[in-house]
Amino acid sequence: MSTKTERSVTVEVGKGDVVAPVPQPVPAKGWVRFEEEAQNGKNTDAAVINTESIQVNLERSISSLNESNNTPIPDPKPLRNIELPTATVEPIRQGFSNGDVIVTLLPVNTRLPWITPAQFRPELVPEELMAQGLTLTVEEYVQAMELLVNDYRFTMYNVFYKRILVIWITIAFCLLLGLLFSGLTGLVLFGVGIAWLVINAGVIFFSIWIKYKLSRNLERCMANVNKQLLRHKIIIALDDRGKISCHKVTLCFIYMDAGPCIAHLQGSIEQQERDANGWEQRMDISATDIVIQGSRTTRLSRKQDRCEQVFTRYLQRWGKDFLRRRLDWTFDEAIGNTSDPRHIQTAFCPCQYIEELLANKPPKTDIRDCCPWWSRISTRLGLD
């Protein structure tokens, strides 16, 4: 009996009895320690700092600090109130005098400037022209600029004035290289070379004559634009500031009160008409009377408008010389202009410039003359 009982107990213990797990000790929480620190036995417990809450009063911080430290109050001179200036938008410019350059416009195209002509966009209005003291409106500026950029004379000047001579010199140089490497020798090469020299000189003089015509046509184009800007005491002048470059055409807006100049020109023209014959032909304007034909013929005199036409006709030429400082006053009469200010304090005013120009300009000859050049010489010598 005893043996059976022991066997049954042994089987039941291996299969069905549940053995309660032995409770393990809970590991103590602590900081991570490296092996070197554990061997050396150093204490690596983290330090604990007690924090304090402090309330700071900005208004009485200085006084409380002085009371706690029992120190005298510092001299209040270093502590002073600084008033910041208020942000104000000042105008660009308020006052102008005759001869002041208001703004200079540069071409807007930047790609291939040596090939493409200078371009100006009328819709881009410079801020300087809207300054206080100027009466020019945005609509009138856009209208004047559209009249300028859409004129074929302005376009022809921008395209050909500086490029026509450069183009021909390039072509002539290529022709010369072609003649040298063509294989011609002897008298044939000599004759072709002489012909090349003659043709080259003729085309150069022809190019100079074209540049002269382009410049004069530009003056008439700028006169139409300045006629619209005169009532705002503004004139516009084109200045080509490039010597080798073909893309330095600039438009300069100059402040100018034209009233005194036009009044002075009117008196001067009337005096010259009484004293000299043919002085009216030098003005290079159409000043003939307007005739209205009908049941009653009416004739309108243009003498009142003639002075304004003369003034605007030569404004471009005056503005070009004025911008290049050729009309500034100098002390020595032999090397420059004598100081005689009239309407501009620093240089020749337009009326002085036009009077001197017309006084030295020869009168127009009759187109029926067989040789106008000889007619001018005979007139000067008194051989008529």
C-alpha cells in the first residue's frame, strides 16, 4: 500500500500541482553607472537645487534694489527719456529752379543692347515727376511719351544714328579682306584698291549726312513733345551719352519756365525783322498765315505762335549742349562762355542760345538757284 501511494503522489506532483513563484527582490532605482565609476567607487548621485519663485516689479525694481543693498541712488543724469521721431513721408522735392534736371530715363531693354535699339515704356511713370511743385499728371505724361515713342523720327534716330557708320565700317573692312585674299595681283589689285578707297570715303560722307538729317528730324519730333510739356514748366531732351556703345540713349526732364524766354524772343525777333532782311528765313519754321477760304476769306496771323515755335524748335539742340555742360559760364572769354545770366544762373538760357544761333545762321537760298553753295558765298561777299 505504501509504495502505490508514493507513486501516485510523484505523478501528481509532476503534472497537476501548481508551484507558487518565489517573490524576487525589487531592484533599487538609481542613475546609470559606468564600469569605471563602479570600480572607483565614486558617488554619482544627481544634485538637487531648491528653486525659489521671484516676482519682479519693473516700476520699482531700481528703488527696491537700492533699499536692499543700502546704497545711494545713482545720479539720474544717465537715465533720460529719448523721444523717437515720428515716421513721416517727405516729398521727393518741393522747389525747382530753371535748369534743374528732374529725372533721367534709361532704356528698359537689357538683352543684346548693342543690337536692339533703345526702348522706353510710356506706362512706366517716374516718381520724381509727381513731386510737389510740378503740375504734370500721369495721363499727360503717358500721352507725351506715346507721342514720342510712336514717332518714326525717334525710332529712326535710335536705330541708325550710332549704328549706320559702324555697320558700313564693318562691311568695308570685310570687303578689304576679301580683296587681299582674292588672289588679284599687279595693276588689277591696285585699281580695285583705289576704287575701294573712293567708295569707302563716299559712303562715310553719306553716312555723316544721314546722321545730320536724323538729328534735325529728331529736333522737330522733340519740338512736338515739348509743346505739350511747356505749360507744366518741363522740357524733355534726348542725350546720347555713348561714344562706342550704341545703347546709352537717355531722356532727361528739365525744369524750365518758358514764359520769360518766349517773351524775350518775341521782342528780339521783331527787332531783327525791322533791322535785317531775310532774318525770318533763318528760323526754320513754317510761320505763314493761315487762310480760311469760303464766302468770306479769313486770314489768321501766326506771329503770336511763331515765338513758341522757334523756342520749341531748338530746345533739343540746346538741351543736348546743356546736359553736356557746353553752355556753362566761365571766367575766361577765350576758352568758354562769358558770364551773362538771364533766366538760368549757371549757363546759357534757351533764348540766349537761340538768338546767337539764328544770328550766325546763314539765310536759306532759293531752291531755283543752280548752285546754292555759290549763291551763299556770293551773298557773303556782296556780289549779288
